[in-house]
Amino acid sequence: MQRGLKLTPVRRRILEIVWRAHGPVGAYDILAELAKERAKAAPPTVYRALDFLIDAGLVHRIDSINAFIGCDKPARAHIAQFLVCRKCHRVMEIDAPGINRLLAEKSLAAGFRIEPTSLEIKGLCGECEDA
Ligand SMILES: [Zn+2]
Ligand SMILES: [Zn+2]
């Protein structure tokens, strides 16, 4: 794994669960999956591991739908931009460095330090729009 990242078995397993979901997944879905293999799995275990994976840039939190998603460009730190379908909760990460550059510029001018975060843009995905 990049940057010599140390993953404990639980963290690695949770990362696998998030990745395998191929879409946003809730903390309690992760817990349910983990509990099949680890009788002692508890919410704090899951939340601590998710915090670690988020800090490492491997997973993003989607606040507006209270779910987590694997990052497909984990090699570098970035403010993630997501298109979130308000109907089916499908999530797409878009890569628009121009948006981040502009944000950095504007926040600097305002004397404001942005913390690692996700931009969530609500709308309708192609399938829901057609339906
Ligand atoms: Zn990302
Ligand atoms: Zn949709």
C-alpha cells in the first residue's frame, strides 16, 4: 500500500468491505458484514477504523447520506467532489482540480483554512432523470 501505510487486519477488512460495495455504504452495514466473521465487532471498532481510512485518503465520508465510499485516487490528498443522486443515492466522484485550486485561493483570501472535506453536489443521475 502507498506511503508505507500500516493496516491492521480489521482496518484492511473494513477497507475491503467498503471497496466491494462499489457504492456508498453505511457504518452499520459495514458492522453487520464484519460481525459475520468477528463476534466482538462493535460500532467503535468500525468508526475508529473508518476515521483512520478517511485520514489516509482511502475512504471518503458522504455526510449528506451518512455513508462511506472508497476513493479511486487514494495516492494523493484531495478534497473529494461528489455528485450525489438525491433519489437513488448513487454517488460519483469527479476529479476537478480546478475547483480545489479556486477554493484554496478564495479561502486563503478570506483567512480561512479548509480541513479535509468532501464537496457534495446534489442532483439526479442519468437513470433517475430518465425514469
Ligand atoms: Zn477521492
Ligand atoms: Zn439516481
